[in-house]
Amino acid sequence: MTQSAPVPQSASNPAPQSGMKREVGLFGGISVLAGIMIGSGIFYIGGIVLQRAGDNLGLALLVWVIGGLITLLSGICFAELGAMMPKAGGYYVYLREAYGERVAFMCGITNFFLSSSGSISALALAFAAAISSMYPLGETTQKGLALFTILVLSLINMRGIKLGSLVQNIFMVLKLLPIALIIICGFMMGDQHPDLFHFPAETPSVSAILSMMAFAVLATLWAYEGWSNLNTVAEEMKNPKRNIPLALIGSIVGVAVLYVLFNYALYRVLPYDQILEMVRSGNFYLGTAAAEALFGAAGMAIVGTAMMLAIFNSLNGCIMVFPRMYFAMARDGALFPSLAKLHPTYRTPVNAQLASMVMAMILVCSRSLSELTSLVAVCGLIFHGMTFLSVIVLRRKYPTLERPYKVWLYPFSIILVLVFMLALIINTVYQDPVTAALGLIVPLLGLGIYEVLFRRRHDALAASRKEGE
């Protein structure tokens, strides 16, 4: 008598009557990812990348391509997982199936208290700061504006995933217009002929170039951050087994092409000596300087508008997707039952959205933008690495499970991504060990919370589901 293969919790009931509406199509999925990925960093991260690439323009562009390829390899891991388990909750679900509820809970609780809520808070404060750069506002007024923005976008997304996705689509298109204007005018009006192979000093050795490239690639990965968020709303996507992989691949490739074109357009507009002077003085806002060179005083307004739209679009995307993880946790019995409640009309996880909103507001009131950014940068790196590894774990654990999409060049692509993720973790720990330690303390505290408050309820729900199979 042969023993049947184990069936994961996410596949044993592949279409639960959760009541969530599948109203996000392919373009909506691309809009969620690209909207979150393309933030205000497009105007200054290129300067940081160039500095780390030894001020070599061609090397900097190559680094952007490599960063995009690494992000794409990361994205196809999530494409396999999302198409295999199209459930609300994103990588919380994959961690649960691969390593158990405790690891998944530590991930979810870290997102709630730091990573996800910190991202919302940081973006809201950055949005207020962007407005203040054009219309000066005091610190208290900026915090008030940040709180108001979180409130308004939370209320919009509570009224349905369709409405939230519509807002995301509109603002993604709006923010791309000024960015596209700079690219097109940069190519057509720029009079510079950048030497892509020039080093300002003596040409470094091959080993030195490779070291510079590795350091510069880490900077590009922050610019590509946000690509992992689509899977969280998998349960509300139309045809998720097809659209999750397509949206992930399409958005990552599209954003990578945009970053390369944008930075090359800057090189067409700004003289190399000016770029060098700006970067060496610590002024990385090459995009702002290029817009001013192209459009004069209006260039500042164009950049300011683009930054506000980009941040607002990213903020709406985060407010849309993050509460779905807390909803999934509550549905598993790993958080308070009320967080698994759906709105009777709009079918959104309204209580989870309220909890996310309140936590983000608390962080706005208690932390500065720089502190929030540091916390978000550290938290989640380890869990992302474990999620990549879960592709291998789940292939061995559930070999017969249907996989509509599979990772390319398995397992070498996953090993490559894990190597870069480990390098990113080591670099982050080296740069800010105190914040890194805090990023480890929070999930450990979360484990204690799980054992005390939620383990029995989760185990009871799991046993009940097993009996009902």
C-alpha cells in the first residue's frame, strides 16, 4: 500500500468561500507592482549607483541591468509560489507551508509592527516632505498631512479592491508622464555624448571592478524593492495562475528598462564634469538637475510633481496589499478572529485594514522618516531569503502539487538569488548593527506572543480542518 503525498493547507481547499472578489486584472497587477517599485528614488539612486560604480557611466548602466536580472530571478520564485498557491497573504503563506506556523507568524508580526507599517509611515512622511519642498510646511503640519493621507487612502481601499486598484492605475499612469517626458526630451534635446567606458582616474583592476559592481548592485536592489507585494492579493486576482507570473515578469522587466533609459537620458543632458561634481559633493539628485537643464525653472515643478505622484502611488499600493497578510493570519487562527472579517458589501478585510492604518499612524507620530527607513531596510531580508529557499523546500515536500509556472534554471537561479540576499544582509548588519539587532528582536518577541496568545487557537482550527477533509 503506497502512502499518498502530503497536501498543503493552501491546496487542500484551493478555492475557499472567503467571499473576496477577484477584481484585479493583469494591468492592475502590473500597476500594483510598478506603482510600489517606482518611487522618488528614481531621481537620486542613480547618483548613488554611479558613485559606487567608480563614476563610470557604462558600468553604472550595466549595474542597473544586473540588478534588474537579479530582481527578475527573485520574481520568478514568487511567480512559481503564487501560481501554485494563489492565496491571500503572500509569502506568509509560503513560509507557513515550508517551515510551519511559528516562522510564518514571526514574519507576519514583524511586518505588522515594523516592515509593512513602517513602509506606509515612511511613504506618508515622504509624501508630506515632497509637498513641503514646494510649499514649505512645519514638522507638525507634515505629520498631520501624513496621517490624513493614510486615513483617506485606507478609506478608499476599504471600499473595495476594484476602487483601490483604479486609484493605483490612474496614479501610476500620471506619475509616468513626467518621467517619460524627461526621458524623451533627454534623448531628443540632450547634446552630450557620454563616454560609457571612461574612468575619471586610472582604470582599476578586474577584481576591483567586480567589487565595485557588487557594491553598486546592492543600491539598485533598493530601487527595485516592492516587487514581492503582488502575491499578497493573489486571492483577489483574476486568473491568478496566469496573471501572477505575467504581472511579476512584465513589471520587473518594464521597471528595469525604465531605470536604464532614465539614467542614460540624464547622461545625455548633463555634462560629465557636472555629474562628477554633484556625486562627489553628495548631491545625488541628477534627475532634478537634468529636468532643470531641460525645462529651466519649470523643471523643478516637473520633478516635484513626479516625486509627489510617485510617492502617493507607492503609498496607495502598500495600503492596498499589506492588510491581506494580517487577514490570512487571522483566518489561520494566528491573529485575533476579528481581523479575518470581511466587509459585508465591499468584501475587503476591513478590520485588518483598520489595524494596519492605526499601526502606521502610531509610527508616524513616534518616529522620524530616517528612523523608519532604517527599520524597513533591515526587517524582512531574512524572511525574503527563506521564501526563496522555500521553492526548493516545497518542491521536495509537495512534489505532486500542480505548478502552472516553474522557476527558470532551477535550482541554480535560486542559489544565485540567495547568495545576493546573504550579501545584502551582511552589508546591512555591517552598516547598522543596532537596527539589525532590533530587526531580529521583534520576530523573537513575536514568537513569544504566538505561543501565549494564538498557538492553541491555530492548532484547534488546523485540527478542525483536518477532520473535515
